[in-house]
Amino acid sequence: MLSYNGTNYHGWQSQDNAVTIQSELAKALSIILSTKIEVTGAGRTDTGVHAREYFAHFNFDSEFNNEENKNIIYRINAILNNDISVSDIFKVNDDVHARFSAISRTYKYYISLNKDPFTKEFSWNVFGKIDVNKMNEAANVLFEYIDFTSFSKLHTDVKTNNCKIMQAEWNVEKSMLIFTIKADRFLRNMVRAIVGTLIDVGKGKISVDEFRKIIENKDRSEAGYSVPAKGLFLEKIEYPKDIFSENNSITQ
């Protein structure tokens, strides 16, 4: 289990001639465990996107006790840059996959309604009047659909654009406007495109009915602007409770 500030990385997935979270984590594990380690993540996060809670798995022949776990975590964090932090290592059943075993993922997008030097690196500034009630009305429309082609990056290699959305809502906390969305899976660029389109609703550029039509038309060019990555956080990933090997669970 790890978290990261994605500002200085080209997303999660390893790429040639680019620094990524996956490549940095695999490199650190390979050094600590004195063998080449390949790491599989719970999914892609794009360049500049952050994660408060992220899971990845790797295969290793030996088991670690609690003291060894703590030592390995300490040594990994000593190697990794300060913007990546490993908080736990634990054993799971052999058939568990960090990506495919996940049952839900929750993202949050942070919008600053005022100019604030202390939030500018992790939120998008939006000025002017925003109708949050209208945005929540439009967000409720998302529950009526499963095909979100309109909010997907074009020319991706996925077999389906269907997703089951379980939560989608806007909340205001002081001068911060926060969008929370939970689903069984997400498409590339989906959350940022949804946020951009909902902001158009809040600004009065499109109506709730027009938002509905955008979903139904399944055309990315009709949806709104893809908002900046810096405000997007992967907040939580849920797995079935029975994934842990006997007598093994997340250490506290």
C-alpha cells in the first residue's frame, strides 16, 4: 500500500524515457530484495494525478514477518523520493490481482474557489458564480447510465466503456469545492472530463438536460473540458475482505 504526489511523474505506468511511480517502486523493491521485481498496480493514474491510497502487488518466494515488513518498508522509503510513500506490505492469496480484484475505486477532485497559495498545487482555481445544486442535479444523472464513452479518452484499448457509478456528489468545505465519485472502474480521463462538464452545468453553459444528452450521444467532443490533473486524487480502493492469506492482514 502506498501514496504519492504525482506532480513530477508521468503517471503510474512504466514508460520508456519517462519517470513513473511504477518504475520507481519496482526499482526500489529490486534493490531491497536483491532480485528483479515487477510490480502490478491497481490501475493507471495519468500524469500529474495523485493517490492517497494505492495498491500494487508483486511476487516473491519468501514471506516476511512483522519486523521484517517494518524494516523493508523503512528501507524502501529511504530509497524512494519524498513524494512516494509506502505504508504497508502484506501477503494476499495467490489469485489476488491489484487491478482485477478491486471492487471499487473512489476519486476526489478539488476546486479552490479563492486564490490560495497553500492549495494551488493540489487544486484547480475556478472563479465566479457556480451553482452547486445544479451540478449535483446533473451528477445524479450519472446513476442512470453505464456507458460513459462521452467522458473517455479516445482510442484506448479497453473492451468496454461501461462503468457502474456508486457515488457522485459535490460538497463545499470552506473555500474548497470537492467532487467525490466512486465506481467499479473508470475510463482513461473519465473523472476529469466529467468534472469539466459538470462545471459547465454550474456555470450555466449547459443545462442538466443537455448534460444527459451528452452522455446519451456517446461523443467525447460534445463533453466539456478535461480539467487539470493536479486537483485529482485517487482516494480509496476497496477489495473483498477474503483476499488476505491466513493470519495476514494490513499491519497497523
